[in-house]
Amino acid sequence: MSQEMQQCIQICDECADTCQRTVAYCLRKGGRHVEAAYILLLLDCAEVCERCAQSCSQFSGDTQMESCADLCRRCADSCRRMAA
């Protein structure tokens, strides 16, 4: 397995982990963080990294949400490189 493939797997694992933690965070936070469509998107983040990143980016100033957006972008970029 190439180093690039190993890195892609690691980033995807980190992304999935972060999305899972972010679901719990959003449920505790309440308000617009718990909109059903948003929670479902986080749960499917492995398939929709880019959309998840765009969604998380809407919460500017929220450290957890910005962290989730960053990792989702990295995951999406890595997956795109592996698909190329």
C-alpha cells in the first residue's frame, strides 16, 4: 500500500471520528446545531465529506465546527486524489 493511500485512510478515519464527536457536541449544544438534516449529514460524512465541510463552515467562531470543517475538507481532498 502506498504512503498516499495510507494517508488517505488515516484522514478518512480521523474525519469519521471527528464527525461522530461533532454529532455528540451538536446534540449537547442544541438550537440550530440539532437540525435533523445536519445531524444526518454528519453521520454520513465518510460519503459526503465536502458537503459536511461546507455545512460546518457556516458556524464561524465555533472551534469544534471549524475543526470539523477543516478535517472534512482534508478528507475530501485526499479521497479526490486517490480517485484520480
